[in-house]
Amino acid sequence: MHDIMHLIKIHASSERVYQAITTADGIRQWWTHDAAIEPKVGAAGEFGFNGRRFVAKVTVEELNPMTRVRWKVAKAAWEGKDIEFDLKADGNDATVLFTHRGFPHADEGYASATTRWGFYLLSLKRYLETGKGTPNPDDEALR
């Protein structure tokens, strides 16, 4: 199995990062405008992309405020099955270790998911540091 991993430092508190990752309003600012999720374990989440041509469905598996978020992928075009955000406070900054686990092959789909997650994590950083991210469908750089 292959995992996607990214490490990013964001000039924002772990609390702000956590809110941006766990709430639909937060996710709409950096990942996709078409987001529905509740910040509670067991909740279903749904994220649409490109006019809902691609829809990812997840279940919230773990929430540890300001330190960890884990989703189990229920349905998506990608083959990875677990998405994790580990947060660590560092003064006025937060370090995010992102992992998308369980890709069976390091193929074009894996490469595409790696690139897209890198882009969206930088969008998360921009959103929290400047107030403006580039969520889908504003993510013209990926088309």
C-alpha cells in the first residue's frame, strides 16, 4: 500500500486550523465550495467537485480537538481509504501532517491525488494566513 504525506507549517493557531478542517464552512474556504460535514464522530461527509462529476464521501472516524482528525473514505474516485490531519501547535503557528493512506498502486491516480492534495493544503495555508483560499471550483491551476 502507498500513502500520500504532506507536512506544512501554517501561521495560524491549531484551533483555527482544526475549525477549517472539521467544519463545512471551513472546508468551503480551501478545498471545495460543495461541502457538507458535521464535526462529530460518526458523521457522514460529502464533498463535490467540478459540478459534482466527482463526489467523495467520508465518515468522521476520529476527532481530537486541536490535534487530530481522521476520516474513513466511503466512496470516491481515488483508491485511498483513510485521510488524517495531525496538528501540532508551535507558538503562534501550527504544523499539519497530512496523510491519505491505502492506495494500492503508485500509478497516475496516485500521482494526481498527491498533486491535488499538495495544492489544496497550500490553499488551506493561504486561507488561514490571508483570508483567501482557492477551493474547487476556483482552483483553475489544476485544470
